[in-house]
Amino acid sequence: MISVVGEALIDVLLVAGDKDAVARPGGSPLNVAVGLGRRNVPVALLTRFGNDADGHALAAHLEGSGVGLIGEPHDDLATSRATARIDLLGGTEYEFRLDWRIPDVPLPETTTCLHTGSLAAHLEPGAGRVVDLLHEWHGKAVISYDPNCRPSLMGDPATARLRVDECAALADIVKASAEDLAWLHPELPVEQVAAGWLTMGPSLVVVTRGEKGATAYLADGTVPQPAVRVEVVDTVGAGDAFTSGLLAGLHTRGLLTRDALRSLSRADLAPVLAEAASLAAATCTRPGADPPR
């Protein structure tokens, strides 16, 4: 089973030209879990949300997408919200109202892969617990990590880099966007950052570039993946859908193990990347972070 750890919140979408806001479930880790559940991959989410209307909407969304819950996520605080302002070209800017902490429960012993990332690894008081889980499960399960940087919430890049590198060093898979790397390492080319992460321990690093596709980095070379051309409604959740497709594709092929990842060939990885790119593209044709079933 894949255990996902991280924030669950309500995305409020404000689209240029529309009068009314639209509220939908969101949060990068939640989106990844939902994408996995909708691809029939066994998955559960360790998160928190309020015992309020937003929180109950999140619980129903997860249940309807085949995602289990680890422990009791409801607490007495308000459910977090993120406001996404979408411009006429489909670009997105975010504003957040967040509270991040984790129920003090262990991950299931059936966990074979732990995925986390984004705000969960940076916002206290929950971030420390996330890093503790990565240390606890390092070597016991595949660890997947997506920095999914939110500059307005992660402080200065130098400080954020320390946490990102700590998590990357504990991971077997790192997926990041070119935007993440431009913020974290503005002075370095993407290839150099990816190569640096590979030397820290991961077996696979994937960098997505939006309409320019993605590139996977292995110890013995790279695998390019062109973007799938679609008519874009918005890009909310596209990167998370790519991550879901990547993990699901590895899982269904029996490649989501530490041994398999260490010996992963470019030929084996190519169809996985193609599926991930297709899922990300399909998500871009739908409003909000709503990967297809």
C-alpha cells in the first residue's frame, strides 16, 4: 500500500471573468492520493482537517476516490484553505490560510511506499513529524518526495533548500518542477540539480517542465518525455497528477520497490513517464485538481 502524508485543504478557485468562486478539495498530497485511488492503487492518507463542513467535504471526496484515512483526521481547528487565482491564460497564483499538524498515529505496517512533499515538510508543527516519518521508513519502504515549492510559505530559498535536500536524501524518488528548481537553485541548470540529488541517494529524479514535457534522470542516463498536447482549462493539480501517474505506473509494473528502482532501465521507465504525462494532460482539461477516474 502507498501511504501519503501531507496537507488536505479546500481550493477556492477564482477564475478571471467569472463572478462566482468555486470551492474544491485540494492540497498536493491529497491530490496525489486521489489520483492513486482513482487508478485503483491501494492508498491511504495521513492528514488533518477540521470537524466542519469543509472537513466533511474532504472526507467524502477521499472516500469517493478510494482513499483510506490513517487515524482520525478531524480536529477542532478550521479546515485549511488555499485560494487559486487563475488568469485568462490558465496560469495560477496561490494564497493560503493553513494549519498543518499530523495525528500522532503510526503508518500501517502494510506500507510499501511513503509519499510526501510540498507544505507538509515545511510548515510546523507538522513538518517535524513528517521528517521523523521519513527517517523511520527510510530503507523499509520506497520513499517518494515532491518539493512542490510554495515560495510565499516556505521562507527564503536558502532555508528551504536545507529541508528539501534533507528530504531528497531520504527519498528513492524525487519529482520536482522546473519552477521548483528555479526558485531553489536560480544559479544552477536543472541538469546539475538533478545530478546532485542522484548523488544523495535517490534512484530516480524526474523534473517536469509544463508544456515542454519532463525529463527523468537515472544513474545511467536520462529519459525525455514530451508533453501531451491538450486544450488547457487550468493547470491546478497537473503536477500532482503526474506524480500519481508515475507512482501508479511503477506500482502496476512491479517496479515500486527499492531493488527495482536501483536497477530501473530507461526502457522500463519510458512507458511509465508516458502514462504520467497523459494523466497530467487530462487533468489540465478539467477545472481544478480533478484527475480522471
